[in-house]
Amino acid sequence: MVLLTNSLLKLEKRARKIIKPKKFLDTLQITVKGGHGGNGMPKYGGIGGQGGAVYLKAVEKCSLKELWRKNPSKMIEARSGEDSNKMRLVGRRGADQELEIPCGVTVIDNDTSQIIGELNKEDETCLVASGGAGGCSGSSFIGTKGNVRNITLDLKIIADIGLVGFPNAGKSTLLKAISNARPKIASYPFTTIMPQIGVLEYSDYRQITVADLPGLIENAHKNIGMGHQFLKHVERTRLLMLIVDINGFQLSQKHQRRNCLENVYSLNKELELYDSTLLEKPSILLINKMDLDGSIDKFIEYENYFNDLSLAVEEISEDIRPEKLLKFERVIPISAKMYQEVDKVKEEIRDVIDELDRRNDEDIDSKVNEKLRKKLMEHGPKMV
């Protein structure tokens, strides 16, 4: 008996290990079910209470992993409506179920693949499963079932800046140098296996968030490597910050080694193939590892091309040649490891973000002024 019990406990531990979620969850599938409508009372014409509904609510300090822990069965169900009775002919409505999810989640119906809603701001809500109607004369006084849906919660990180680069380009080192983040850093590729968020703090208490995302590889747009799991997080950033190694990059012996300039075109190509609208975002290019021997000569060789990618695009091989080119707001040579030009990076980031804010404010003001102008415009009689 003791042996059997120990065996069962071991199996349970193994099962827990299998279903244990990864450290960072950016996708979670759950089933939501509205409450069943209460039954009516034919004898007195009583009406059953409506079933409760399931809502999602965006909360800043929340995560999909926390939601998974609170609901390991991944079945979320609202309460059923109250049956009609002699003391209460109209049954009470069933209690709603409200789920707290992080901001930046897209809600997708798994059966239809349609987007139900997007919750990007604090306290935004979305109805995902309505409750069943209470029983009445039209339904033979029998309550109806609530709506059942299998949905996917797809998180896309909301940050001011998305840090884009190939593995081992120095993204994590840079994030540590310019922010309060403490990512894992090593001299081998793929040290970042989950998104890291750093906060840049300025003397006037302004804060700008930077997302360091897992290293990109060629054909990421085809979901190779971290693929879509990485690229989707770039969509909601305001500014792209590309970082490349001045000495080039080679993923493995099986892959072709590309120089610094080719890597810039390759990153441009991957972003374009995933979603060409990403190239419309303002961007900054950082040329890293400038402390190494020969780096200055290489930078001088490519500097004109960095500032205008159209100058060398025809000389690039077709497999990494983009049709739509990035236009960099700034090109900055740095050494993240040695903290060279790190303060300049922070200053330039602030300048670009502030300029984006000014443009946004001007657009809002012009739209408001246009609406006011139309309202105040006098419409007199017209000669026909």
C-alpha cells in the first residue's frame, strides 16, 4: 500500500512538472462559459433570472501567468440565474465573472479566428461570454444555456521602444547600461529567451520603457526560431531601436556570416516580411562593440550606407534585400559593454520620443480645431 501511494505521488509530481507554465506567458487559451438562465414558474407566470456573463478587465499589475495560477483548469464560468419561485416571481440575475488580464491583450475566438476585442488601457473591459436568458412563456419557462467560447489571450507588450537585433548583438548589455533592468548577459547567443522591460529614468522624472526581446534570426517572419512570438511584441512599440555588431554575425557554422551592413538589411527584410507597416515607425540604429580593434575603420566604411540604405541596396543579395527601407532618425556608434556613448543614446531616445509626442499633440489640436471650425461655421441659404 505504501509503495502504491509513493508511486502515485511521483506520478502527480511529474504531471505538475509537465503542465508547469514557462516563466513568461504571452499566450493563454481558456474556455469561458456564461451562466445558465434560471427556470420560470409556469403556474404563476414567473420568469427565471438571466445567467451571469464573463468579462475581461485590463489591469496594469497583472500577468497571464497569474491568471493561469488562479484558474489552473482554464475553465471560467459565471453563475446561473435564479429560478422563479413563489417568494420571487422574477429570479435574480446570476453573478458575473470578471477576469483580470494584463494590458496589451488581444482576445481571439478560437473557433472563428476572429478578434473579439483588444484591451490596451487600464480598466478597459470586454464581454467574452453572455449569460443564458431566463425561462419565460416564450421558452416554455425553461432557462437557456449561457454562451460558451474557447478563446486565446494573446499578449503583445506595450513599450515605448522595441529593441531589435540578432543574437549576441548586445541588446541585454545595452538595456542594463541604460535602464534599471538586470537581464541575463553572456558571450553566447540566445541569452534572452523571454522579453525584458527596462525603464529609462530622467532628471525631470520622465520615464521611457524599453523592451528587450529574444534575438531575431533570418526567416523569423516564417515563425522560425522565436519567430512570431518575438515579432508580435514589436507591433505596439512607438520606436524601433536596431542594434548590430560592427563585426557582423554568424548564427552557426551552417549559416553564412554577414557583415554589419548586411545584418541591417537583413533585419529590415524580416520586419518587412512580417508586417511592412512596422517600417513606418521611427527608428534608431546602434552600431555596437566599437571598443574592439578595427571597429572604427569598419564604421567609417559603412557610415554613409547606414544613413541612407538606398545607396547600397542593389548590391545586397536578393534573399536579404528589402523592398521598403527603414529611415533612421539617428545612427550612433556605441560600446554597451564599456558604457561608451550610453548617455548619448539616452539623450537621443528622449529627443525622438519628445518629437513624437509633439507631432501627436499637433495632430490632436488640428483635429479639434477642425471640428470646432465646422461647428462654428454659419450655413446661410444657398442659391440654386
